[in-house]
Amino acid sequence: MSLLSPRLQLKVAQKQILTPGLVQMVTVLQLNRLELKDLITQEIAENPVLEEAVEDGTQELAPEEVQALLEAERDAAEPAPADQRILETVSEAVRQAEESAGADPAEAVSAGAAEAESAESPVEQATTDPFDEIDFGSFFDDYLDPGFKSPSGEPVERPSFETFLSAPVTLSDHLRSQLSVLVVAEPIRDAADLIIGNLDENGYLSASLEELAVVGGFALSSLEEALKLVQSLDPTGVGARDVRECLLLQLEGRNARGGLAWRIVAEHLKLVESRQHKELARLLGRPLEHIQIADRVIRALDPRPGLRYSGPGARLVEPDVQIFKEGDDWIIELNDDDLPQLRLNRDYRRMLSRDQEPNKDVRNYVKERYASAIQLMKNIEQRKQTIMKVCQAIVRRQTEFLDKGIDSLKPMMIKDVAEEIGVHPSTVSRAVANKFAHTPQGVFELRYFFSEAVQGPSGSATPLLLLKRRVKRMIEGEDAARPLTDEQITARLHQEGIHVTRRTVAKYREDMKIPSTHQRRVRE
């Protein structure tokens, strides 16, 4: 019988480790323009080395800024003590060579440099800071120069920001704005305000008048008068307590009180839901044609009048990319307007100089902040390049869509674009997530252009989006008395060379909120 005992074992294994820089790169890539702006603003606030560059690259600096920049450049140009001794020795060798007419100045310089190198202490070489081996010069040249500005062509007329924004108006705001201009007694106004506050998102009164009387301390008669006042406001039907009352209020608003549609809603609403027209004609003693006309009137009413004001708030959208045509060429521009441009703070550069001899903790902190700032700049630039490459691939594959519209959209897979630009499919997926492009056909999410092709001889050129539109058009053109079944739609698609199953057609129909064949049938 073997006994268990703790042991130490060594083994070699491979596993993926995401460095902080790689995690940040992935995070930055999937941010849209507004989210990236928030991230940059937060980093500027937290990292003292980062600062926002002057918007106009030609703008002159203040005198104190110029002086600070000159001091920083002079400090950075001053050599270390060991290098200073080499330069002094070389200078002395050059002077002696110039005084001696027979000596070769080049040989003297070489000899002086060799002596200086041999005189350098090995201890000083061992204590060289590895951080100093990093070439910050290229980063300083690119991000520190306040006069640098990338050339740009002619200004392009961009879509107005108001095109993508809308101020949401809630149902309560809409009703209270109407109530504020009506001349009514103050108690009735207060009771009406209480009723408005108890409407649900569909515009129905969610509490009984008796409950409101207890909560608000109003007389029942005042609440009944206030309810009539609310029900007279726009949209018609708001303040109802059920669907029947909502539809009756809308018919009354159309001066149809007492008519055939009114009687059907008031007495036989269940038969309307099941489209039993013949039964309605028998019960009401009216011709079938009159019942069908009344049915169309009823179905044109809105059973949820408050939903138009109670839906989700307006989504703030700013296109990340501008795609437009100049002549025969398609131009792609990233929308960097109002996006803070980063640069490295000049004052902190002096703390990296050995001559300043800063505190060791301070120096290490500044090194860490510089490394973090440069990593962020590189990740932002990498995000820009990746989005640009993806958009270039989209334009090459969807040129007909950009010229003609949605009916010319072609199938396009994320993995195909990833292979084309040489990245992983997950990188493309993050690059198009929550990002929008302004095109000649309108504003679209970048993911909108990616769609799988359907099967069949003709299906390989048909994306799923267009297949759904085709199914919807078939249903819109059907005979209301004999609506198409899912099997019939599938058969028609097979005749057009598109191979899909009945189950797939049913799924597409449900995705588009289209009722079943039985629910669409109009009974005669």
C-alpha cells in the first residue's frame, strides 16, 4: 500500500499569459470613439506624464514654456560623467594634434579615445541603468514636438452632429407639458399629475382610482374628473385601464362613438382577435363587407399609445469612420474630431537625467509613468491602423453596396477579412464592435457589413440580411385570405436557387416579428 507524501516536481509547460500592455491593447481596440475619448481623459487625469497637445500645431508656445523646453533639451544633451571624461580627453587630443604639425589629428583622436575607454571604471559600467538603454528619442521626437502636425488634404464636409442625436421625451414630460397650459382648478391639476405619475410605459393607468385616493388624499370625484382630463390629452387612448377602454377612447376621438367599430370593440373584442368575421356579421346583423371595413379601422388603432414615448432613450452615436467618394476613388477617414491628442510632458523628462540626481523612488515612478504613457500611445495608434485596414477591406468587398444600396450587399465573413489583413478573427470582431461608419447610403454599424452567405446555387451571393428582406417581401405581397405558409415560402426560395429549410424560414419570420400563417389569415 503506497502512502501519499508531498513532493516537489519540475516540469516544462506552455501557457498563454496576457501582459498588461496586451490587455490594454485589446481593451482599446474594442472601444468606440466616445469610449476612447473617456479613456484618454481618464488617463490624462491619472498619469502626470501625459498631457493634451495643442490643437493647432502652428500655435506658438508661451515664453516660460519655451524656456522650459530649452532647459529640457539642454539637460538631455548633457552627457553622463563617464562620457564627459571621454569628450574632454578627445578634445585635448585634438588640440595637441593641431599644435603638432607633424602629428596626424585622426591618430591622436583615436589614441585619446582608447586611453579614456581604458581609464573608465568597470564599476561604473556595471551600474548602468537598463532603463537608459531604451530609445526615448523617437518617442520624444514624435510626441513632444509641439510644432508637429500631420499634413491633411482639403477639408471634407462632415455630417452634422445633430444628425445622430435626438432628445428623448418621456410620456410623463409630454403629458405634463400639455397639462401646464390648461386652465383647471389646482386640486384637479394635482390629481391629474398623480395619475400621470402612475401610468405604465404603454400609457395605461397601473393603479385604481381608489388606491390613488388613499395615496394622494384626493376625493374620488376629483380623481374621476382628473382621469377624464388626462384621457383628453395626446396621444389619444392614454390613461385607459385596459385595451378595450384604450381603443374606445381612440374611436371616440375619431367621432366614431356608437358606430359599427365601436360596437365590435365594446361587445366582441375577442372575435376581432381571432378574425371571426362571419360570426361578427351574424351577431350584429351586418353585411360581411361592413365587418371587414370595421376590422381594418380597429386594426389601425394603437393598443399601446404611450410606447412611442416610453421606449429606450436615444442612443448616442458618433461615426468612427467617414467613407466617401472623390472621383473614382473611395476615401476612408477616421473621425478624430474632439478626440484629445496626447503628448509627453516636457517637465518630467528632466527627472530622467542623471545630472538632476532625483530621488530613486521618484525616478522609478517617472520611468513607470513614461512606460505606461508610451504603451497607451502605441495602442491607440495600433487601434487606428487596425480599424483602417478593416474598413479598407470592407470598401473593397462592398463597393456595389456603397454605390447602389442595400440590395447590392454581398456576403462577407469576419474570418475572410482577418486572413486578408493578417490578424486573428477576434481582432476584427473587436475592431468592428460598437463602431459606426458614415457612408453615402447612411450611417451603419461596421458589423452590419458582415453576413454569412446562404446555401444554394444563387445563395452563395446572397447574405442572410437580404434573404430576410426577400421573405418579408413575399409575405407583404401575399393574398390576405390565403397567406403563404412557411413551406410555400421555402419552395419559392428553392425555385430561386436558395436552399433553406422550413425551420430556417420560420426563424427568420419570427426574428422580423411577422405573425404565423394562421394569425395573418383574414377570414371571409
